[in-house]
Amino acid sequence: MKPFIYSFLFLSLISCQKEAKTEVLTANQSTAKDTISAIPKIPEKRTEKSLKDKNDEILEALKTQDFDKFATFIHPQKGVTFSMYAYIQPKKDKHFTKEEFLKYAPSNIKFTWGEKDGSGDLLQLSIQNYFAKWVFKKDFTNSEYAFNSFARSGNSLNNLKEIYPNTQFTENYIPGTAEFAEMDWNVLRFVFEEIAGKTYLVAVINDEWTT
């Protein structure tokens, strides 16, 4: 009889221990869920409004040729690339680090920015003249704004998304005029990349009708 009682008590003790462990696990799981839910969510990438504000600041810096202000937007590691047309050529397009840009912007040193559509002539200008005669050839502060989309594209291949995947970009579009059958439209795009929670400019791209 005693062996039976001992066996019964032993089995009861094991059962109680299992129940206690189950309660502990359940409590731990509940605590873990509460802890996870209490962790603040990682904020989303910069909103369209924040990039719209940055877009407008860059336009104003270009319009006034405020090179110091423009340089504050340049990516600290990747620098900034200037493309004359929608088709970006990383090996040919002019590129500056922030330091290089600040060094040469005030000077009259001419750089080769690319080839003109149609004639194939090299476009050789100082940074100041390139800004005035090409990048900001029209007043883009009075343009139509678009975010991560193309309002207008010409017959030139637009490879922005292939060259700069997983980035965000803004577009400033000035429609053409009836005098030139609306073929004299112009676009200015800015491509942005994020680093350490901040968004910087990595490319300035012009676009227009090409032959």
C-alpha cells in the first residue's frame, strides 16, 4: 500500500512542477509581448513634405547662386553628380565631393559637363555659368512639383531609377509654350539618399526634349 501512496505523491509533485513551469512560461511570454508593444516604432523615411521643403531650398540656392547653402545639401560621402540630360552616365557626368564643390564654385575654372544634344559639342563652363546657363536656365521656383514621379519625359532614355535604386527624388517641371509646339519644356530633378537619419543630395538632373 505504501509504495502506491509514494508513487501517487511523486506523480502529483511532478504534475505541480509542470503546471508551475507552464505558468512561468505564460507569464514570461506575456511580459515579452508587453515589452515588444512598448518599444516605439521606427519612424518612416522622410515624408514628401520634408523633401518638398528641401527641394525648394535647393532651388532658391541655385537661383541666387548661394554656393555655401547649396553645399550643405551635398551627400558627405557620395558627393553630387550633375547630369545634363535624363540619361545619366556615371562615368562621364561631372561629379564633385562637397569639399571640391566649395573649392571650385567661386572660381572661373571651366569643367566639361558633357556633350550637347544634336551637335555633340562639349559643354565647358565654370560652376557659376553651368548653374546659370544650364541647371537653372529657367526659373524653376515657378515650376510644377512632383514627388517620386515623372511629369514629363522626352525621347531620351530616363534611367534615374536604374542608376539610383531605392532613392527618393523630386521633379520641377516647366511646360513648353505654344510658340514652340510645347517642345521647349524643361525639367530639373533632385535625387536624395539617406545617411545617419539625414537626407542628402546625390544628383542634379536636367531634362528636356532631345533630337
